[in-house]
Amino acid sequence: MKRFGVSMEDGLLQKLDKIVSKKGYQNRSEAIRDFIRDHLVEQDSLDPKKEVIGTLTIVYDHHAHDLSDKLTYIQHDYHKNIISSTHIHMNHDKCLEVLILKGKSYKVREIGDRLISTKGVKHGKLVITATGKI
Ligand code: NI
């Protein structure tokens, strides 16, 4: 670990300290390291050819016509990229699925886009994270 000095205006430093205290960081350094890692992960996710891992959450109404079949069909198109899937029956009508996806960034985004945009999916969110190298 190396140390370096950072110059910052008062206003920005106050905002940093608020975040440090609100999120419960031990100190400024820990927070700044997290911000840099988050930035690096985001940069990787924007590079279509970078290997990434992500979680996709979708909520849908299983009564919607053919919807469960359509979602399963799409998932089988990407069986090599879907390394885990969990299905929860939220209530009488709604289902929640969480998929863990791995592969090139463009492919992981494509899977997210196809599933989230399927008619009848009420909510969906893709979160891309690092593959462990950061
Ligand atoms: Ni269900």
C-alpha cells in the first residue's frame, strides 16, 4: 500500500466526509479506494469485449400469456452465459427471477435487454460487477 496526498476544495471535502460518515466507511482512504474500484468496474462494463459478471433481476406476472415460456426460451439461447438462476413465487401473481450472468460485456447486456424488454416483465435491473481482478 502506498500513500499519496490529495488536494481538494473545502466544499468537495465536506461532501466526501458526509458520504464517509453516511455509508460507514472507516476513513476517507477506504471510501476513495471504493470509488476508484467502482469507476474501473464501470469502465470494464462499457468495453463490449471485456469479461464481466452480472446479476439480472426480473419481476413478472406469470399469468401473462406465454410469458414464462418466452423467458425460458430466451434463457436457453444463452445457456452458456447463464451460470445460475433462482425463481421465487413472490405472491399469487408475481414471480421474481435472479440470474447470474457471465461473459463478454456486450453479451451480458444483450441478455439483460432481451429479458427486461419482453412484454409482461414489470421490472428488471442488470448489475454488472468485476470478475475478481480488481
Ligand atoms: Ni413463480
